[in-house]
Amino acid sequence: MASLVYTRPFLYPKQEAAIFSSKRWALCEASTKSGKTVGAIAWIIEQALRGERGWHYWWVAPIADQARIAFSRIKAGLTPGTFTARETPTPTITILNGAVIDCKSADRPDSLYGEDVFGGVFDEASRSQAEAWHAFRSTLTQTRGSAVLIGNVKGRKNWFYEFCRRVEKGDEPNGSYQRITWRDAVEAGVLDIEEIEDARRNLPEMVFRELYEAQASDDGGNPFGLQHIAACIGPISNQPPAAFGVDLAKSQDWFVVTGLDISGRVCHFSRWQHVPWRESVRRVHAIVGEDTPTLVDSTGLGDPVLEELQVGHGNISGFHFSNLSKQRIIEGLAVGIQSHEIQYPEGPISAELEVFEFERRGGRWYYSAPEGYHDDCVYSLALSREQLTATVPGANMIGYMQAAGAAEAVEQMRIPTLAEETRAETRELMPWRVGPSASDLLDNDLNELYEDTIRNHPTMRRQLICAGCGQAITDLTRISDGMHFWHAGCARLGLNVRAA
């Protein structure tokens, strides 16, 4: 038999220590793209090179597509001509000494029983069923083979997390444990710090913590964070709505309408069940009116309902939920909650946010409520936030600046024009040479014209009564629909016309 020459690829120290352990079970929770898979591929190749004809070594992944990725990468790590590969029915690689590397899927645990395996890698262990590990472990019994178990952190409610904790505490004498974070990978030159910062900005805090810092959240699979959910609870706003989100009822679900004011606070919340579509449409029209931008779930049966909602209402748009759009809108809501830009009253909204979950299956993220729970309030809130960001981008910052009285600060930060600088210098040196500016004169003339016009208008010769509060209107600023008059403040509060 021809001799085999093998050179181990470069592995940085922490990566090598995590994978090439002297213990039988090497467990590694690691940041995504930190090199755990590269190390595990090197490990299984070296195990197989030390094997004999007919010895099997397994690479087990959650689904077949992931197992095929490993199959391709293992082949790429071997010298052409030193192995033969078969892609179906199970991808296998037979090297010159006759040892076989099988790339298996964990999606049907019962199919893993029966073989005698001399060693293997359990990839993405946190995303696989415990039964798959039980079956894999049983195949190593006769041979007393070793295994490397690698994966990202995915909450606390999975067998891999529990196994890691037992090993970490020293309760498993045959196991070793390592955690590799983005910091280790950046220090080793495997990841770029700019990419990490981009991920931190664009991913919900808990997702980033699990995928890049290998830290499980106390919230399990909740994408918002329980502490952030609690921090965003507040009284319902009395300001007018700037955007609405509508989640349509399906079967036993709730029909939910959520309105946000310009600063991102919930100012309207309605939900109902078991109401005919026509009545629901009437209620939505009554709530959202014809002016406030409204985003409606148009998925599936929502299309004909959306069409009926849009009759005579140009402010209503549809949003189609796909797995990708759902991920985007929920992660946007998570960012809004974790930055405390959203406020909602305690009750159904906060309760649904607390039980909402996410999980990764087959390389995709899935967001929903656990079985037996509702998520209609979550999606209605997410739709209203999506509409708000499209309608008034930067509204929260504008509101903050206004509330803080920052107009003066903005004016101070404004760069003066050359003419303004020259005028200021002249005013300081020769104040008798400089009168009021053209803009000052214009402002004064316009103000005087406005006040004179209002003062001499026929309506000013009689006392006006506010249709909202019933008090006399004595100032020059008022709101009118041509028949009734309101104080500006009463109009903003939406006070109705008082009974005659």
C-alpha cells in the first residue's frame, strides 16, 4: 500500500485545544465562523488515517444538506488520488487504508443505530435531537471510539447545553470543554472586527450573544430579551397615531390592531375574536380612518380581506409574510425593543412578547409562539413599527430633540453663511450701521399681517367657543372645520364636538 503523507492545517491554539483533546468526549461551544468546523474536519481525517480497512468514522449533522457540506469540505482536505468518494445514498469517503468516513443526517435518529463506529464528529449538536446523540453514542460502545461535539449556543433547553455544563463543572471525567468566542477568532485573524461590529448592529442582542459570544441567554429562545420587554412597558399614549399595524385573525387567533404615535409608543390597541370578516373590516375602518398609514398582514386568506379594507382607504397597504420577511420584521422589532424605542402597556402585548420564540432549523430562523400560545399582538406591533419606520424615519430622534428643547442647540450647531458672519462682525464693530436683517423684517411683516387679518376677521367680533372643552377661545391660534372651532390643544387631543 502506498504511504500517506498528511499535514495538519494551521489551527490557532484555542481551536486546536478544543478539538484535539486527550479526553474521549471533546465538547466545544463556539462563535459562528470561528474555525470549529475546520478543526473537526482535520480531527476526523487524522482519525481515519490511523484506522484500518472497514473501520467507519462518522460525521453527523442535523440535516442531509449540512452533512453534504462537510462531505465536500473533507474531500477538499484530502490529496486527489488518495481517496474515493460516493455521494449516494449516503455520502462516504474511503481513503487508501480502507477506512471510511460517512456523512450522516441526524433528522431520523433510528437510522443511526446498528453500525460499529470508531470515532466521529457531531456537528451543530445544539440544533439536533437528543435521540440522535443517544443513537450515535451507542455505535461507539463496542469500539470505545471518541467523539468531537461542536456547535453554537442555542438556548438552555437542549441536551448539548446540559452536556457542556456537566463537563464544565467536572461531573463528566471523560469529557473536555472549551468555549471559543469572536474575540478568540479575531485575535487569531480568523474573523474581522468590522464584520463583528456589523453583526452586533444588525442582529438582536440575544442572537448576537449566542452566535458570536457563545453565551446562552436566560430568555432561552426569546429574541427580544425579558429585561428589555419589561423596560418597554408603560402607559398607553394619548398622542395621535402615526402608524397602525393589523394582524388578521385566523381560526382561533385574535384580530389585532395596534397604533403607534410618532415617538413609537402604543396609542391604540384593540383585539377581538370570532367576528365576521365584514364586521372586522368595519371596525378597522373606524379605527384607522383614511389618513393614518396602516400595514396589514396579507398572507394567505388576508388578500381578499386586504382588498376589502383598501376600498376607499388609500392609507392601507399589505405585507406578505414569508420566512425571510418575518425574520426581518421581527428582528427589527427586537432592535426597537432592545434600544427601548418602543413602549406598550402591560397585558396581552407584553405577555406574548415574553413567550415568543425563535429557533434555527435547516439553516433558517423560524419565529413563532410556542404551541398553545398566541403571537398576534407581536406581529401587529411589528407591523406598526415597520410602518412607522417607513412613514417617519428618525421620528424618535426628532421627538427626543423636540422634547429636550433642542431647537436652540440645533441653531447653535448650524454653520453660519459667509454673509451672516460678515453681518455679525459689522454689527459688533459698528452697530449703528446695521439694522434688522431682511429675514427679521420679513418675519415681523408676516406676523403683523397675520395678526391684523385674524384680528379684523368677522369671526373675531363674536366670542368663539371651543367645540372640545366648551371654553372661550381667546388666543389667535385655533383649529376649524368650517363649522366648529377648537383650541389647538383640544384638537391635538382629538376631543369630539360637544353635544349642543
